[in-house]
Amino acid sequence: MFRKLSVYLGGEHHLTERKLHQKYGNVIRTGPTSLSISSLSGFEAIYGFNRAIEKGDFYDFGRDARTGGETMFSARKEADHRAHKQKVVGPALTTTKIATYKPIVSQNVSVLLSKLAMAQASVKAGSVINIAPIIHGFTFDTLVKIIYGESLSFQPYTSIREAGDILVGFKGISKWAWATSMVPWFRWLMSTRPMVALTRRPSKDTEGNIVGVTAFVNRTLDILLTHPEKTLESSPPSIAKNYLQVPTDDSKHMPPDEMWRECFNLTFAGPGSTAAALTTILYQLGTEHGSPWQSRIRAESGSHPSASNSSLVLTAVIKETMRLYAPFSTAFPRSITHGAENAIPDLPAPLPVGTTISANTYILGHLEDIWGEDAEYWKPERWLVPERERKELEDKFVVFGKGSRGCVGKEISLMMLSEAIVGVLGEWKIEATGNLKGKAFSEMQYSECGVSLTKLNGSNVSTG
């Protein structure tokens, strides 16, 4: 178990697990009572609709240690998850509601373009700029504005003083939450009073002001629990505002503390994974093989970014990149309970109750059994096929999960990716002239994405 933790903290857990599957087959042991499955049928069985396969103790990091309160993400049982999902999705995450958040995305894409222009203008023409942190800032600011609205901050949140190193802070939460759940003794160590006090110590700036994640938590508690009227009176739509507007006698109404947990869960889950996806897409488009696809996206989207959502070429590029570079590179484990002993197909014997099972989307995205002999190659054209064949590919595409616990933020994420890609390609030609570097924790965390940007009129980005 120590080696498993060590490999995870090294950021190559997904690569190690893949090598083990290549050597030993579709089923490998990853711990004394845990298995990893690398088949599409196994993935569908684990994450599909079997109510006896639950989220076990691994997800305690997402449960309130004092009250036992859960979120949609951490709910152990299917019935509890369904109840949470109705409250989370119904008031704020339907297709109709998501469409109302599009102006927020467009506004933040404009900010992204300005920051990219400033970054390129600060170096010599054609020089490499690292867009990874800029992209992460864009995804965080966009999703925070969608979730909490302007009551949290009129400006992009990462630009205000209280933000501090909030992106680093959320990366750390993601990394260590998974690590503590991975190994029981480490989970115990991190739950001891000295370690809890150490990890919850707030960050402060040079003037002694609380900044970073703690300041963010304090602000969100204020606008949702202490002064919800601030959120209700803000003009743009937001997820939090939609939750607050649910009548108290409605079954979808959430108490303030539950509402805060669900909003924070969305903040925890969305920005990092969406940043990972956008980073790899822009980098891949900047490669020699990706360059022609830039022109194809421009030709299909034209001068109207609003057409981006219906772009077959753009969708092909997004899905092919996410298949090959899965944003969530570490599997989400489940526990076998009574009734699920025989749920996983093609096993030689029933699984004991208490067995932990998982299937990694990164590994499935590279399997020749699923994607063919060219599975290792980035080929968006595989998605540009007749509708019937495209539907078959969709059934194999597991990046957003399967079944009732599939990603509820899928439409928002795809909207952000589409708008950002069309926006960037509308201004520049991208060249991947530097490195793409990152580590895999619960999601891929890219620290480096080196590209150069050239204005479409032929001159490099200038200060204006």
C-alpha cells in the first residue's frame, strides 16, 4: 500500500496501472482487497445502474465528519444519490438553465483572450509562452462566476487580493484528498488533531490578511448562509441563486449548509478537469498533425462563436483529445455490497462483499480492443462518420462516466471548451513549440503547456 501511495504522489499512477494491465490482463489487484478492471463491460457494470455497487469509505473526504452530511458526489447509496441529484440538477443544471450561463462563459473567454495576448506580447515574437496557468485561471473564474454569481466577486476571482494562491490550494486539496482515501493508515494519520490543525491553518498575505482557499470558503459561507440576499439580489443568473429561489416546501429545496456543500463540490470538481481538457486540446491543435484541424474548425464555426456547440469538427477534436488525454486520470473506486458479488462480467468467481473495484478512463481510452489498432493515435476523423457509427463511438466514450452518476457538469464543461477553442482560434494560429508537462492525481494537473500564438493577419500578437 505504501508503494501505491508513493506511485500516486509521483503523479504517474495511471501509467503504472496501465502497464500492469498490459502485462497481466483486464483484471489486476491494486491492493489487498481492491481490483482494477480494464474492459468496457466492466466499466459499465461498475458505474452503471447496479444499486448494490456503492461508494464506500474512500469518499469520506467528501462527507462532513461532524454531521455525516453527504453531497451528490459522496453519497454512499444510490437512493441517497438520486435524492441529492434531484436537488442539484433540477433547479440549476437542466439544459435550459445551463443556456442562461452562456453570457458568463463568453465574458470570461474575452478575459482569457486578453490574458493570452498580454502573455505573448511580453515575449519576443514567436517565443514560447506557458498557457497552462492562464487556462486554469479561466476555468476557475468562469465556473466560480456560474456557481456563485457576482455576489462573490464582480471581477474574475483569481484577480482579487483575497484569491492569493487559490489555484495551487485547490490543486493541493484534490491531490491530498485522494491520497488520504487511498491508504487507510494515511487517512487515519491525516484525521488526527495535530494534522487537522496543520492542514486547516489559513494562508495569509504579507499584511496578515487571510487569502487562498480559506478566504474563498469564508466568502461563500457569507453569501449563502449569512447573507443569502446578496446572492438573490445579484442580477446575472447563477447556480446558487437558482438554489436559493427554490421554495421551502418544494422537495428540491436544500437547507443552507447542504446548498453550500453542493456548491463547493462543484467548485472542487469542475475547474481542474476542464482546465486539463482545454490545455491538452489547444496543445494538440498546435502540433503538426493538429494544425489542419485549426483551419477546419475556423471554416466550420465561421465568425459566429454561437455556432460552436453544433460544430461536428470541433466536437470531434474535443472528444478525441479527451479520449486520449483523459482529464480524470485516476479511477473512481466503488465497493461491492450484498447483491453485487456477480455484477462484474467475465470474472472466474464472485467478488467478496467489501471488495473495492474501479476502472480507469485513461486506460480505457487507450485500449485497442475498444478503439482499434490506431487507439494510440490522435485522430479526430474517427468521429466524423455517419450518425449510427458515431453513436457506437459515444457508447465507448466514458470520460464523463456512465449511468446515473455520470458527470452533471458535462454540458457546462463542453460549452466552456467549445467557446474557448473557437475564441482562441478566431484570433491566433497556435503552434506547440514548447513542452506539455503535468502529473496525474485525481485529475491531470498540467504545470506547463508551451505554445506560441500568431495573429491570423500574419503578425505576432502585439501589445494592443
